Amino acid sequence: MRSLLVAAAAVALLPANASAAGFVNGSFESGIAPGSFTTVAGGNTTSITGWEVTGNSVDYIGSYWTAQNLSRSIDLNGNGQGGIQQTFDTVAGVLYNVSFWLAGNPDGAPVTKSVLVGASGANSATYTFTFTGFNKANMGWKNYTYSFVAAGPSTTLSFASKDATSFGAALDNVSVAAVPEPATWAMMILGFGLIGGSMRRRRVTFRPFARLVRA
């Protein structure tokens, strides 16, 4: 019993928001029906579930090009330079990894699209995608990771185009996950080891009894 309690305590050391509770709609599948695509103006908080549009506008992409995941994605430039952001629950001091996929609107310049990714209370970072050789049927989606340490109980994650055109970077399949500290992993491994040892001892204890019953 004591070993089981130790194991439970180890698991309890994981961040309470290890799966980024409250973060939603990372693949943009929930929202208004975009058709081929529809332009969503800056300040809109309802058309793309969970996300607020920033800057000038974005294009909410449906069938216009092939999404990285499922059927929808975002062009961070609508009629002009735009972006999106979402606020979700975090644990202060915990490291989070943001996985996301970028491509580029192949209809116009610049050839290399640039996106500024940031989280409130953390440093921002710029990511680029060059669409040479790709098209709407083959977007060439590329995976990137942005990391930040949460500054408080909630964090605003933002993606903003750095290109002042109508042909921006394409964004899809955003996910957020907390990264347990090494000490937490060590406690988990110890706890699971104790559980395994307890189960082995229990099997050894009952095996002779099982033979007596068969006899």
C-alpha cells in the first residue's frame, strides 16, 4: 500500500494543466463554414472557435488548398497583415511546447513568408516558410516548435504575419503540451517501479496458495 501511495504522489507532481486545459480548436475545424475561404476581420472572436483575429484580417481556408490536418487552415494575411491569438490555462513556471505547421499562400509574393509567434510574458520568435516548388494541392507543410515558460495561470499564444501583403503564411494543426521537469520524470519512474515490484510480490505470495487449491 505504501508503494502505491508513493506512486500516486509521483503522478500528482505532474503539472495540473499538462494537456493545456482550455486550449481548443488547434486545427481550426470548428467555426463558421468557410467554403473555399472567407476573410475574417481583425477583432473577430466568434468566427474561428477559440481564436481572436488580430491585425487587419485573416483568410479562413476551407477547400481553397489542402490543409495539413483534416480540412481547414488559416492564411495569416486576409486583405492585409493579420494574425490570430488564443488565451488558455497554464501553470506558472512550467515549460510548454507549441507544435504548429506552416506553409505559404502560393498565389503571390513574398516567396518566403514570415510569422511571429509569441506567448504573453515570454520572448517571441520568428519562423519562415519558402513556398518555392509547392502549390495548392501540395502545400509542403512543415512542422515547427515554439517553447515558452508560463508567466501565470493563463497565457495568450499569438501568431502574427510579418508580411505586408495579401498572401501570407498558412497555419494549421497547432497543439500545446507541458513538459514535465526531470525530477518529476524520476519520481514517476520510481513510482511505477514500486507498483511493478508490489505486483510481482503479490503474484509470488498467491502462487503457493493456487497450487494448494489445485491439489
